[in-house]
Amino acid sequence: MRPSADATFGSLAGGFADATKLKSLEREFSDWVFRQAEIQIWANDELKVYGGPELSKEEFLERCQAEADKNRDDEIEKAKDKIETKLSALERKLDKEKRELSDDQSQASGRKIEEYGTHAENILSLFLGRRRTLTTSLTKRRLSVEADAKVQETQAEIKDLETQVAELSAEAQSVVNDIDQRWDQLAREIIQIPLQPARSDVYVSLFGVVWLPYHRVDVGGREVEFAAFE
């Protein structure tokens, strides 16, 4: 802003008229800024996220939450891969046992039919007066019992595997919840750190003497001054 063409300037008094003195005042002012200047920066050391004073608390929290979400997703993905590997192995075993159960049940059913047929032949031989040994009947009975035991064993193995699958699924959900809660908590752990400038960071772009503007008006033949900046 330039002064009006008919403006006048007040005289400088004391050190304001001395260029050397003004230069000294400029250095003193620079020193004062260096000693007094301090800003508060936002910090989240766990996430390695930092922000200047231009950010509000809410804006900085949003930045921290975004970084926490990224880290959380990465950790969940790694945990998911490990659990899926275990789950796939269990499911393969479970499928195998179910196939074996079907075969065992078919074999047990066949053994029972053979055993019943042998019993029928023995009874018929008694009525017909023929003598038969019980060796074949006992053998069929033994094979039938063994087939039933194998079915029960396979069923128990299937039940155990199904329990392991259910437990692993519950464990996966618990792991995800723990990871999610931990990163959410870390996102909220913010502090403010006071930061002072280095001496080399302080410089004065403009230093000098200014005249504050006043108006002069004639009031009833008397000259009156009043501040133009109020």
C-alpha cells in the first residue's frame, strides 16, 4: 500500500534513524524468535506417523487410523494364510475318513449278510439231520465284529476331525478380533511433541521502520489527527 501523494512522515528519533542500530535490532529480533519459537507436532511413534500443527486432532487421528488399518489388514492376511493351511490339511483328512467310512460301512453290511447266511445254513442242517462244524459260522462272526469296530473307529476319527475344524474356525475369529482391537488401540495412542527450530531455520525476510497512518482534518479551524487504522 502506497501513501497518498500529499502524505507527510513523522521524523525518526533515536536509534530508528541509525542504520547500524536497526541492523542490531534485526539480529536481536531474530535471536528472540529463535528462543521463543516453538510448535507442537502430532506423533504416533508406534505407527511412525507424524503431522504438523496445521492438522487438527481429528485429522491426525484419521491418518493414524488409515495406517493402522493397512497394518491390520497385512497382519490378518498373514494369519489367514497360516490358518487356511491348517484347515485345508484337516479337511483333506476329513474327506479321506468319510470315504473310508463309506467303504467300512459297506464292508460291515456285507459281513453281516454273510454271517446271517451262515447261521441260516447251520439251522437248516440241524433240521435236515446233517452235521456241520461251527468253524465257518465263528469265522463269519469274527469278521463281522471286526468290520463293525472299524466303522466305529472311523466314525470316532471323523468326529475328532470335525471338532478340530470347529476349534480352528473359532481360533481364526479370535485371532482376527485380537488383531483388530490391537491396531485400533495403537491408532489412538497419539501425543504432541514440542519442536523448536534450528538456528539456521530462522531468518528475517523483512525488517524496517513503518509509519502508522493518521488522518489530519480541519475541525472549526483547528487541525485534528486521528488514527486511520482503528
